[in-house]
Amino acid sequence: MAQPYLSIEHVDKSFTRNGMTSTVLRDVNLKIERGEYISIIGHSGCGKSTVLNIVAGLIEPSSGSILLENREVRGPGPERSLVFQNHSLLPWLTVYENVALAVDKVFKGSKSKAECHAWTLHNLEMVNMGHALHKRPSEISGGMKQRVGIARALAMEPKVLLLDEPFGALDALTRAHLQDEVMRIQSELRNTVMMITHDVDEAVLLSDRIVMMTNGPAATIGEILTIDLPRPRDRITLVDDPRYNGYRHAVLSFLYEKHSHPGAVA
């Protein structure tokens, strides 16, 4: 039997503070194939971002392991690139410089200066930011900043792209445009994506599978829903598609009937 591309195996995570131990995750198991788009959804406090940070190597699991191409993940690395809800651009650098910094770091010694320059431009063009190369983050909109953050992540040629609520701080129209851009890019590159979201419609629109987390403490994977909708996907057409609405209802049912959590704050 072929090994999965990315595997989360029996992951537990506990934090200890002031002598008190809190179990955030318990026995999380997930196998992801190359090129899959996976969304993780659940109420606030269910450990979604903790799972993503463990895969990114920013947090060590208390037990269990993360395997990428059958090799254990230990610490952060360019093969797992993370995009936060906050774009995290360096304010004193231009759009071009923010992406070039990552390119130079990852490809120093393997690409020439000219190749690094061309690769930086290529990734900015991919997210339609080639017109703003010399602007600084304070001079562009929130949606544009997030495009630059995605370009920077993609420019590292990651094996897995990790998105932590990447559209959460954007207005509805900008959010929709950027979702469409991410769908387009993922269809071109066929990269493997793990995304954290609170948005049910976003999860159904973008994903191949939706991973639904139970409530914390000691959260785990409750259900996994396969989204069998043809690509490319058009949000307008899908509104009247009974399959789309069936998937949407299934996620809502899990979140608000099986695992309601009225005290949660999104």
C-alpha cells in the first residue's frame, strides 16, 4: 500500500502553565494525498491552528508524529510554507523585496541572481501583483498584502502550502476574488494545501475534503467529508447545485447540531 504524501499520526498536544496542564489535541490522525486541498473547520478553541502549527514545525507535538513523504517533520522548513491571516509582510520592504527575501533565502546557491529575480517576478505575476513591485505594504490594500503573502509562500516552492484563515480579515468581495485566485493557482500548480477556516461556504468551495474538529479541550477529528464537485468551480453556479448545498448542510449539521458550542467566539 502506497504511503500518503503527508501523514498526521496519533498527535496529542498539551500545554502546561502555572502547574496546570491542558490537553488541546488528542489522537489526531489524518492522511493527505499529493495535490489535495484540505480544509480544517471547527469552533474556536478546537485546536485547528495548533494542528497547522505542528505540521509547520512551529510547535512540537506532545506525542505522535508528522510525516512528509515518509520523513518525520522536525522544526520549520521551506518545504512547508505558512500564510497567516495577518499578511506578516516587512513594512520597510517593497512588495518585490518581501518576496525576493524569501527567494534568496531558499535558493541561495542553487539559483543565480538573475534566476532569483525572474522567479520573484513570476510569483508576483501569478497573484496579479506585478504592477505594484515598488510599493510598500502601507501603500496597498489588505487584499493586495495577502496576495503578496501568498506569492512569497509559493515562491519557496513548498511541498505543502499551509493557510491559517488567509481570507478572514478581508471584506466579502476581496475575499471572493482571492478565493478564486487561490483555486486558479492550485489548479495550475497542483500543490498540496491545508487551510484553516471558520467559513463553511469557503470550505466547500475550495476543498477536496473537509476535516471537522470536535470541540476542545482534547479535540480530535470528528468527521471527514469528501467534496465531490467538478473543477474548475464557479461560486455562482454552485449556489443552485443540490450537491453543494448538501455538503454545506452536512458541515453545518456537524458544527451546530452534533458539536454546538454556543460560548465560542469566531
